[in-house]
Amino acid sequence: MGVHDSSLEGYCQDVVQSIEALRKKREIMVKKIKKDEGEKQKMEIEAGELTQRINELEEGLKRHKAAVQGCDEAIRQAESAYQNILESSHSLLANIHEENEKLGRVGE
């Protein structure tokens, strides 16, 4: 029986050491989980902030693009009006020259 007792005692020690090793590994994993959860939470906050910033940028881009379109339309209208003024001025000048020529012939 003495042999069995020493074997049993050896097994018990092995079991106790194995359990202690598992507890240490568990403790390491729990620390890693807490660290990863903290990092995850921090990243989720940063992601939320980035999402908010993206939304703000999108709204700003919409406003700026609308303003550019407004400027483009104003430029087109101004260029068209300027072209009409040039054409009218050219016609007016041609009429004035024609009238001057007629008056010049009448006076001769």
C-alpha cells in the first residue's frame, strides 16, 4: 500500500500543479481580454468620432458643390449677357456708321 500511497500522492501533486498552471494561463488570458476590450472600446469611440467627422465633411461638400454650381450658373449668365451686349454694341456701331455715311452723302 505504501507504493500506492506515493503514486497517489504524485498524481495529486501533478493534478494540483496542472490546475495551478491552468489558473495562471486563465489569469493571463483574462488580462489579455480586458486589454483587448479596452482597446476595442477606444477604437469604437474613435470610429464614432471619425464617422461623425465624415458626415460633417459630406455636408460641407454638398454645400460647397451647390455653391460652385451657383457660381457656374452665374458665370454662364454673365457671359451670355456680355455676349449679347457685344453683339448689340456691334450692331449699334454699324448703324451709327451707316447713318454717318448717309448724312455725309446728303451734305455733299
